Amino acid sequence: MRASILAGLLAAGSAHAFTDSSPFVMFSSAELNVENTAQLQTEARVLATAKDLLASCPTSKYLVASQPGVHASDLFSTSGCEAHRLRRAAAASSVHGRFAVSEVVSQQHNMSVADFAAHIKAACATAGVDADIKELALPALPALPTCQDRAEAMGDSDYVFGNVVDEMAEDYTVVYFSGAEHDSGKYEAVFEDAAQTHIKKRIAEHHLPAQKLSKRAATAFEDKPAADNRALFEKYQFFTPGVFMSLFVFFTLLSILYVGLKAVSSLEVPYGAFDKENGPSAQKKQQ
């Protein structure tokens, strides 16, 4: 029975078929008589089934956790970005009853942590059981396109969830679902610690670059100057003092070079100046 249910959960880990759907996971150390194992159900049907299973107060410890924005691929994906500790807790040998639906379709968000906690408290009071109910409202996952983009936030939430489940040694029931986003701010975990604070900080930092970029784009748009329609020589200065000084030095040196070349070219030497003398004066010089 356990192997078949886990196989169904792994098969449901493919990309979610509906954008408004979310997973529902419930497992318990007690036996749960689950008749409907369809992986696509309405929220009303899943809620009715879950409350029927909890009506008998099967255990003395309960954990009700909600995380807005979660999808089936975040929990049961095989790409390395799934909730490892949740999967391990659901497959533990101490778990004898499971109820999991990968696609819960609804836009009403009727499931809430407070509603489940109140139902469990009333059921256990009727059964004469002093139930220990823990409420855990995990931060909403960022609305990013792929599981890999959400892996960091999912891993932080899974870490907190796993720590709480590990504290429930035996005789426990866990309910995990995607509640309304406003529920995460309304119901805070009674055991808030540094890890949960770290999750909120990481998610806030994840959205910060996009917010900075949008503000920077808006500022650039607002500060954009008006078009300059002046003429070319009015808009730009082509002849600077440095250009004039360079031109002056260039023409001065060019004029000096011209005078020098003109002087050299004006020299006149007779052709006979280089002839050998053969007269009497030349013979006297040789003696």
C-alpha cells in the first residue's frame, strides 16, 4: 500500500497541469481509511475527505502547515529541487496512513491553518484526547517559472518543516497544503526561530533586485532630457583652444622647414669646382 501511494506521488511530480492547482499532503502514524486516491480533485472534495479522516482524532500530535504558491513539482520533482525532508517524512516507516493529491483545483482558498486546527481541536475534545496542535505558516514561494528558480526558497522552507516533524517522535499527523497568501501573514508559527527568520530574509533578498531594477528604470524614464534640436555647430564645439594652438605650432614648424629647404635648394656650385687641376699651380702644390 505504501509503495503504491509513493509511486503515485512520484508520478504526480511532473509539471503541474493547472496554474491554479496545488498539492495536498496528509500522513499519519495511525491508519487512514482513504478511498479516493485520484490525483485531480476539487478543493471542496479534498477538504471534506481530510476532515472526515481527522474527525476521529487519530493521533495526539498534529502539525498543520501551509505554504502559498507551492506546486506539485516543488514537492515531488526528481530534478534536485524538491522538498527532500517532506518526502522522507512521508515515506518513514512510522507512517501508516497517507492521503495525497497532487492537483487540488480551486480559486476560493477555503483551506486555512486556523480552520484545520479548530476542526482537529473540536474532534479531539469530543474523543476526550488532549491534542497537541502546532500551526506552521511558511512564507509564500516566489512566483518564478521553474522549480530550479524556486529551489533555494523551497529548500529553506523544507528545512524548517523537517525540524518540526522530527520533534514529533510518534503518534502524530501532518497536514501540508497551499493556503491563501494572506494566511501566511495572519498565522505565524508558535516556534519561530532563526531558521524561519532566515527564510523570510532570503525571499525578500530574492525579490529585491527586481524591485531595484524597476525603480531604476522608472527614474531613468522620468529623468530623460528633452530632445536637442539645435544646429550641429551650435550643439558641438569643434575648434577648441587646444586645436588652435596645435594648428599654430604646425604651421610655424612647416614654414621653418620650407625656409630651410628653400635655402638648401638655392645653393649654386660651378661644375669646374670639382675638376682636377693640371696647371703649374697644381704642380707646385704637389712638390
